[in-house]
Amino acid sequence: MPEFPGSAWLESLPDAVMFVDGAGIIVHANRRCVDLLGWAPEELVGRGVECLVPARFAAHRLEREHYLAAPSARAMGAGLELVALARDGEEIAVDIALNPVVFEGAGLVLVTIRDVRAERARLEELRVKSIALDEAASGIVITDSDGVIEWTNRAVSRMTGYLAEELVGRRPSLLKSGAHEDDFYRHLWEEIRAGRTWQGAIINRRKDGTFYHEEQTIAPVRDAQGVIRHFIAVKQDGTARVQAELALREAHAELAQRLVEIEQLHGRLREQAIRDELTGLFNRRYFDETLVRELAHAEREGTTLALAMIDLDHFKQVNDRQGHAVGDRLLAELGRLLLTQTRSEDVACRYGGEEFAVVLLGADLEAGVQRAESWRSRFEAVRELPDRDAGPATLSAGVAGARRGERAEQLLARADAALYRAKAEGRNRVVAAR
């Protein structure tokens, strides 16, 4: 990485910092990028900034190009809810500041990325609480330190029958029902004047003289010097609370049931999209995606991978002589064998027609040939189709071990070539790719 002025200072910052050139390429990054994003500075240098942008933000490249055409400073706290993509795929809530700079005659942008997950979580908590207060039926009363009412909300009026203007300037004792002894109120005031929160139930009297059970929490509010200046009471009718809790429990139960049903439906739809209905194995589409992905993973991690291509011998003759129903049962039988005789990490697929494919993760060529031979011998011994007159069912297989730098289509071609040799050499055998 080039040595930038103030590099030591950049390393002392608590934020992830990087310089980006006019093409959107990262040319310098500090060590904080490891803690926040999982990327070491030397890994980021030379990469486009889009490696830190979730794929769902497809327009980011155009926005970045537009910005870099005429860069300008943008401070944090612009009100944008930004996320950065960590190396492990996690989306991290961040705030980002942009500052155009010039280094050795080249225009760069200093990008400062700050972790705001905790702050974002606090804001979300405040937002949820604000919504809850707006939607709740609870009454709120604010008094001064002597207990004189300064403000009430409409829920208090609905609860007591008094208008807000009839309550402001009065004391809560206006609502006394006479159901409590003086000691009850004396204890209440001792608690809140001592700075403690009081919670309890009070039987109060409405304006029309009827009694109601009021549940309330009273909390003191202190000024900057710690002196109690106000009391806030949150009240609700006990009957309404019970009804609301019951409705909420029912809603939660219904929502939970709906979520279970949706999750089950999603699971079924996903299985239908990637499974072959006849054999229960993964389908060709899933195989194509998996082979590319796992081959790239093996390349990165330096692990082994083998591919076995399998074909039923004389399958057309089985269909012609005994009918497609018998052929389908033969395919299903091979599907069951592969499902039960492969490891959980292996990926067994119906490639098409009577051809099957198995991606063997962590297996080299020798291990792949051994596994394929075990399937061949087991399948030959199976006689679960009593109306089959062509003798034991057999299969041929070609196995190829992945080579460094090899593409998926190259590996597949070698495994296919080995399968064709197995057919040409008499079938009912396993051949290793060259």
C-alpha cells in the first residue's frame, strides 16, 4: 500500500478509514477495517468499493460514478440508513463520511466508516416505544413537584370523565374514592419524593361518581442538578388492560401460526424448485449452481472435490421392453440408493434422463472412485423390481477429481469423458478421469 501522510494518525482512529480513487478502487485502508468489516487492509487495496456494498443495492455503482465525477464533502449524520457488507456476508449498520482529497496530484476520496449498530438499535428501540405510546390506551398525567397537575392526555379524560382543562391546576386527590386509608397515600408520596418509582393499583372515582380500578406507575423526573421537578404517572383501566392482554396473546398466537405456515410453505416451494420429483434428488439447476459454488470454495480453501457422473446401463431397453413405469421405478431406486449412501455434505443430483451426478466435497479422485464403486456394487445387487427380466440393474460411472484452477465445465467434461469410457469398455464399471 502507498504510504499516505498521517498514516499513523489514521491507524489511531476508532473508525474504518480508506482512500478511494476516481475509478472506485480502494488504494489505502487502515487496520480498523479488520475489526469492522473482516477485511485486512492489504486485502481491500485494489478492490472496488462495491465489495463492501450488498448486492441488493444494484444502483450503487452508477451513484458512485456520479459522485466521483464531482466529489463533495458529506459528513456523517446525514439521515441515511447505510449498511456495509462485511467479508463474511453480514450487513453492518454504518454511517459514512466522504471527503475529497488530493494526494500526489491525484484526486481521492477519504471514506470514513463508523459502526452504528448500537446507535441504530437504540433508535429502533425509541421508535418502537414511541409507536407503542401513540397506540396505547394508557393515560398520562404530569404534575409539578408539589403534585399539581400540569398536563394530561385524552386517555385520562376518557378514563375519568374530566376534561383536561378541568384537571390542570388541580391535584390527583380530586379522584379519591375513599376506598384507601390515608397511610396508603402517605406511603405513595414518601416513595416518589424519595426519588423512587411507585407502582400499584388505586380505586378512583370518575366525574360521574362511579368507581374504577386504575393501575398506574409514577416516576420522578429530575433536572440536571438532580432535583425532582416533576412526576409522571402512566395510568390505565384494569379492565381494559386484561382485554388488551388477551387480544394481544390471541394476535401473537395467530401471527405465530401464520409464520409457521408461511415458513412451511416456503420450505415446500424451495424443495419443489430444487428437487427432482421422481428420485427425490436435487435437480439439474441446483447441480449447476452447486458445482460452480463448491468448486470455487474448494479453490479458495485448498480442499479437495470430486465429481461422479453416473448413467444407468441399457436404460432405453428397460423402457422399451418393460415400460416406462418400470424405468421410473429403476430411476427411483437409484435415487434412494444415492440418498442413503451419500454423506450429508455430498450433493446427489439427477442430471437428466437416466444420468445422475454426485458432488463429493472433501474427496480426492481415489476416494471418489471408491465411493462410486460402492454404489455400483450395491445397485447391481438390488433386485427390488420382480418383473424385471433383464437381470440385475447395473450402472456405469466416471469420476474426476478437481484440479487447481479448473472451471466447472472442464471438470464436468472430464467426468463425462470417463463415463463414456466406462460405457465403451463394457458398462457396469467405474472409470477414473485422466
